[in-house]
Amino acid sequence: MKKLAGILLPLLVILLIAALCAIPASADDAVIFISDEGTGDGSAPDKPLGNAPDYYTWSESAFKSSAINLAIAKLAENGKGGTVVVVGPVVALWGRQNEANAKSASEYRFSPDLLDKALEFTFTSVYNGVDYRDSGAYIGMQRTAAQALCFELRCTSTFTNINFRINNVPEAQIPTAGIVFGTYGYKAVFAEGVETESYLNGEKLEPTTDNAKYFFSVMGGPRYNNVTADTDLTVLSGTWRAVSGGLAGFGSKRDEYGNQTGNAKVELGGTAVVLEAFNGGTYASGGSISGDVEALISGGKIYGSVNAAGEGGFKGNTSKVRLTITGGDFTDCEGINDYGVSPANELPGYTLLDYSAADAATAAAVKDLIVGFDEIIAPAGQATPDTTAAPDTTAAPGADTTAAPDTTAAPGADTTAAPDTTAAPGDDTTAAPDTTKAPDTAKAPEKAAEGGNNTGLIIGIIAAVVVVCAIVVAVILSKKKGKKD
């Protein structure tokens, strides 16, 4: 009996230690806390990961040393992604252009490298019941005339309960396409609780149509590069200059930039506010898509116009465009168009507007705003609106409809600025088509529970401990019974 106990008890101790060690390891793998001034390893809110020292000196790859990208790189090591919790200010200082030479918009990239789209990341400032925005947490960018920053997303992401802040100095450039948040064909969900703020010379700006150019324009594609990808963008909160399912493009047709090969998918809903335009396809009249467009408006409030196909048109005339409206506030909307005012590329082959599932108030508002469309599906009992009305010839806000093709204009910027020709290390603007099928729904991915990576291991270890204990008890009872007999 003593010999058996001498073997089983140490084994029991080893298994218990292994179970205890496994639990915190999985949490560390799944969640990282960050703040610009953090000096920790990111394992806890009071040990946030911060910027590396070399981030504060510009280089073409300095963005990789920012707190955001250090966290993304660390989470990518587990092969799944995870959650980045922003617990303090996290500010992008510059993009990939040297500040001394920069003359136009420059991208700050989320993701140190071009990551597999199967890796999913969540960015938030609310975790375990604590809202770190109350103590000043946000993701921001510092924009100057030499560093007119835009954001470039290169990882599959969900943003929820987080603040974005744009700090403009008076001489900061505002490109024609706006301050772009380009998602480059990576699935992006701006879920509940996203707030977008803009400051000019330290003063917070009101989110009005007059101030629209100071707020983000979010795109399913890039600001100016050509891209081969199916885009998938969902916007359920925040205030935006424009929301577009495709890329930005230019105010004039340019084949070397601003073309998307692939389909565009976009949803606007929740509490999101659009100050200028909602586009199913491209933002600017010179952009183009080789593919179809699927757009959904399920909520939110829209000022300006809705352009189902987008502003820029298509490569070829076989593309199909479907706009579905189930909700939303159209009180201040200027029109629901099949496509923009004067696309520089070809018109779609077919456009459909379906608002049959909208409630009575929404349907009544939509009916009076419709311009064009090859087919309209109205709610039961409502007469189908006339689809022959000519498009409004007044240019949409921010659109360039008169400029001839400019061979010297900066991509997405003012026509006097030089283009950003510096590619990021490993950046490929003609990437191979994305073969990863996007999810069919617009739901944000559910956050994995802490410890989820090793749940099976922990359960197995606990089961083994239970079995060992049962064996020990059985042996002891057997010995006692033997002695009595």
C-alpha cells in the first residue's frame, strides 16, 4: 500500500500543477493590453505593452514598432489572433513616407506584415467590465502637412467599444478622398460602441456636414492602390464622412491606381452616421470594380446621398448591383441613386433596389428619394416608384466630376501633391485573389473565452486527476476490506 501511494501521490501533484499552469497561459496568448507609454509585456492592464524606442524615430518600417503592431505580431504567433485591449492613448505618428519628403497622404498600417485572413483580431477599450475610455484610452493619429496620415488595415478585424481620434494641425492636408480608413479587402466590422472624433488645432469639431472632410472615410478597399480581393465591410456605429464598399479611387479615370478586381459587400446599420455619402462600390468617380456589389442599409443615419453602385463605375458592363434597405434614418438624405453622378468608368449591367422588408415609415421615406434602378421591389401594397427619372446632375459632395485625367495628382490627395510611391516592406499592390470565403453574415466574431485555447487540455488533466483519486480511494478501501476478512 505504501509503495502504491508513493507512486500515485507524486503523479497526482504533477497533474495538478500542470492544470494550474495551463490556465493562465491561454489567457496570455489570447489578450494583450496596450498603451503608448506602456513598459510591460501586455499581460495585464497594469502591465501594458508600449511603443518600442525605435518607433519615435522615423524609418520606413518604424510602424512595426508601435504598440498596436507589436501586439498584433505577438497575437499572430498563436495562429488564431486574439484581442487587443487599448487601456491608454495609442497614437500613430507617421506613415511610411519620410516626414522631410512627404507631400501627400501617407498610410499607417495596422499589421506589421501581410497576415493570413484567417487570423481574427478584436480591438476594444472595454474588458472584464472596465471601460478604459473613462481614463483616456483611444486610438489616434497625428496629422500634419508633411504627415497627412490615413489608416490601412491589413488584418481581419472587429472594432468594438473603442474611440478613434484624428488630431489635425491647421496646415494638415485633407485629400480629396478624405482621411481614409482603408481595409484592403480584409473583413472589417465596426461593431457597437465605436466613436470617431476629430480635432483641429486642439479644438474638438462637431460632427456636421460642414466638417465632414475632417472625419474618416471608411472603405472596403485601399485608398489608391489597385487591389485583387472581395471586400467585406460592416459599419454599425461611429460618425464617418463616407462609407464605401469598394476602394476610394480618384476624381478621374486612372488605370494604374484605383481599380478593384473582385466583389464588394457592405452593410450600414446600428447607430452609425454618414455625413456625406454611402456607396456600395467606389468612393470617387474615377475608381472602378470588376465584380458585383451587394449593399445593405439596416440602420444608421445618412446625410448626403446613397449610391448603390458607387461613384466610379465598373470595368465592363456585366456587373450586378443589389441594394437592400430594411431600416435607417433618411430624413436628411438627398437621394437614393442607382449610381453616382458621372462615373468615369462603365455603368453596371443591372441594378436592383429591394426595400420590401422596411417598416412603413422607412419605406415612405425611401420611396420619395429613389432615382434610377432597373428593378425595384417595394413593400406589399406600395406602388412601385417610377424608375425612369434622370440622375441629378449636381455633383455629390467631395466628388470631382469636371477634372480631366491628371497624370501628376497624388493618389487620393490634392492635385498638387506628389503620390506616395514608397511601398511598405513586403507590400504587394497586385495581390493574388483572396480564396478565403467571407462569412455569410455580418455578425462580429465572438470573442473566445479566456483559456479557450487549452480548454481540452485542462479538462483532460482534471479528468485524469479524478481518475487517479478514484484509484487511490479504491485501493485503500480494498486493503481495509482485505484486513477485515
